[in-house]
Amino acid sequence: MTYISTIKTGLLVFPILAILFTMPYALYQYHKYGSISKFRTLIIYSFILYMLIAYFMVILPLPSRESTIGNRWQDHLNLIPFRQIYLYWKDKELSLNAIGAYLKSFSFWQLLFNVLLTVPFGIYLRYYFKQSFKRTVLFSFLLSLFYELTQLTALYGIYPGPYRLADVEDLICNTLGGVCGYWVASVFSKILPKREEIDQRCREAGKQITGRRRVWAVLFDYLCCEAVYIVLQGLVNLFVSDSPKFFDYGRTHFWSIFCVFELFQVLLTNGFTIGHAICRMVLVSQDGSVASKGQLIRRYLILWMFTDLPLLLVSWLDGSQVRFIHDFILLILMFVPDMYLVLYFINEVFRKGAVPMPHDTLSKTVYMATEIPENE
């Protein structure tokens, strides 16, 4: 497998990894800064992509299991520094022609590649992660040690035997690459915004509640509600004989459960849910004062009326003997929850200035950013 094909493999796998990483990353950024910096996001995701491709460079191409049977780790370990250089030069005289031939040899390019492999790592450590020279050396060495142990242990026991050489020469070159990256990073520090500037801009932006921030809080609350629902389902299955029918009904009308789940939290905490607390925001009255219990109840009652009440009406009307209800009325009722949620998503995510939804306006409640400590 060539380096180009390895990079292509990394690019194909990266979107899957990025999707899994996005929610934890977004919640962490909102909790620490109150906003998400596009430039910071570019740095973090490029770092993940780099680490993924670098790892694939170390382990790919993967062999067949049969080809590694009987391979001993002792035969795939070199503890002699620069052994390849010695073997190349031991029978050769030093001359310009010999040096030129060496610079074209696989031995030289392998050494150079092992240095270049960790140069970006050193750049990231100094520029964004603000690591000292000693820490950069240490972390570069540990990263290289991880690579070598991965090779020596045959991907930690996945294969019967090792299929690549674990070389002390690689440890030296990879650590040297991290050091080179540390010095190269000084150029980036002069051109690009400093980490402190990025953090300060994020904290300033975090004083305003954006639609995306609200969406992430709701999504996390939704997942928490799902988790509670699954736990309750398991408990009820132990004691209720007709639990499947009960939970089929609950799954159909999950928004009722979600509204009760949210209302219980905000009443107990005066405006907070788990998602609100993580994203550093709280529900308050329009004048900034603590929202009353009546306002909070009204807010989630209205939300329920737009999300699950239409479905309850459909269930009742569809099973009733009322003949004058036309089919298109049932269809309209069925689409009301979906349309409300779609409008909510479009309003929160794609509009610069989010227009309050009916459950915001009629309950006279708004979100307010909570204070974010500077030392966090």
C-alpha cells in the first residue's frame, strides 16, 4: 500500500470518527467557552485527521492472519540505533557518488519519513496545546513508543504474530520529528491567532445565546430522556405484565415524556436542565428575572400542544365514529409536530437572529447565558 492510498483510507474513515466526536466536542466547547470557534474547530479536526492518517501509516497494509502465524516478536525487534545506516555504509567508501546514491535509497527515505511523520505533532503541541519543549520531547517519544508497541504486539494481539519491525531507530527519528515541529511552530505562532486570543473571542461570543447552542442543549436532553426511558422500560418489564403495549404507546408519544422530563428539571432547578447546565444557559423571564413556575409550566405545555397533542387527537379521531372529519384534517394533524420541529430546527440553526418560537413567546421566557469562570 502506497502512502497515497493510506491517506485516502484515512480520509474515508475520518468522517465516521468526526461524527462520533462532534457532539462531545460541541458540548465541551459550549460548557467551557459558551461558543464554538470555527478556527479552533478547524485546528482540532485537522489534528484528529492527522493522528488518524499517521496511525494508518504505521499499521497499514494489514496482512492476512495466516501470514503472521509463527512470527516471533524477537525477530521483529531492533534495539541497535541506526542499524540500517551501518548496514548500508559498512562496505562502501564515502564519496559524493555514494552519498548521492544513499540519498536515493529506501534506507534514507525511510529515516526521513519517520522524522516527517511527527513534525505536525510537534507543531500542534506547541502552537495550540501550549506545551513546553520538554513536554514536546516526552509526548513525541511516547507517541512513537505507542507506534512501536503496536507493531511489536501485532496490533495488541489481534494477529497471531507481528508483521512489522519495531525499531529503536524509529523512536529516535519520531522524537526528532516532534522536536523539529516544535521549532517550526514558532513561525505559525507569528502568523496565526494565538490560543489566548481564540479563547477570549469565544468567551465574548459566549455571552450571547445562539440557536445552535440551544439545539445542542435540546439534543443532549433528548438523549438523557432516551436513557431514562430505556432504564424505566427495563424496570417496568420486571413488574408489569402488559409492559410491551405500555411502552409501544410511550414510544409513539415520546414527546409527551420529553416535555414532562424537561418540565420536571426546570421546576426543580429554577430554569436548568442537564443540557442547559452543560451549555451554560438558563431559562428566565423576558426581563431577565427568575422564571416563575407558571411560566415554565406554560412553556412546556405549549411545546407539548405543538408536538404530541396533534398525534393524540389523530389517535382519538381515527378510532371514533365521527364521520364528518375529513381525511385531510387527520393528515394535517399528523404533520403538525413534524412541521413544528422542522421550523424550530431551521430557525435555530440557519438564521442568524433566531425568531422566538410560540412556546418561547407565549410563556414569556428566554434563554440567558450563565457566567463562565475565566480559570476553567
